[in-house]
Amino acid sequence: MLVDDGFEELELGAVVSVLSRGGLDWDLVGVEERAEGMGGMEVDVDSTVWDVEGDDYEGVVVLGGSAPTTLIGYRHCLDLVRSVESDGGMVVGLSSGALVLAEAGVLRGRKATTYPGFEAELKVNGAEPVPKGMVRDGNVVTSRGPAFAIDACLEVVRELCGDHMANSVARQLILK
């Protein structure tokens, strides 16, 4: 998970819960060694973006909130997203996290969604905005807001662990 100050805590919880229940390992990767969420929650990161490479991961999830507005200013963040996507890994932009995917160029020619009000940024970067809760286009998943983070993460589990595991996680969370 790619985080910075201003990340959406609800999305962090959704990613941790869904990926862990699906048997997937995850790391918090940030610009600094600590990040503070929109509601004041502080987390220590496992690695900084300066210390990781895209081929270290099968996927990257960019949390939303206000963090993406600073993440797009760091070349290393954009390179990480590009590298994971070009290697065929899952790339996920939760709510405003889709802006980082757009700036990295991985939404060009794809359907995507984002937090309401940011659709123009997707269009400028070559994406086709779709007003749905969650959109998957190939190996790229985007969600419209924190309420759809679980759906987006279930797509990651479905891709990396199969339908059976994704359905099992959905049942545990009383989604099915």
C-alpha cells in the first residue's frame, strides 16, 4: 500500500482486512517513515518508496484521502506504480488514489472511476471516467470512494488467489 500524510483510514482498514483474510502479505510503503491519516491515525511504514522496486511486489494499492495530491509529486511513487503495472501486477487506486494511477499514465485508454469531482483529472490523463463504485479494466482497479474499497480489494484477492478465496472472504465479511 502506498501511503502519505492524509491517507484515508477506512481504506487502510479495508485493504488490511481483505488482503490478510485472502492470505496475501502486504507492506506499507510511504514517502516518510510515518504517515498520519485524515482522522489523525498514525502508522509506521515498512519501507520508504526510495527503498523499494516495482518487481518486489505483485501489486500496489494507492490509498485515497488527501495523500494522492502529494504522492503525484514524487517520481519514485509514479515509477513504482508504472513498474508494477508493466510487469502485469495488480494496480489499485482507491477513491482519489486513482489520481496517482492517472498521473503515472497507467489509466490511459482505460475505464476508471475516482472520488466524485476528480473525473476531469482522469480524462486529462487519457482515462474514460465511469460513475460506478468499482471499475476493473485489465490489471487496473479503481474505486469511487471509501465505501467501495472492500469491493476493489476483493478483485485483488480474486485475481491473485482465485474465485474460491475471494468468495470466502466476501462471506466472512457478510457481503455474500
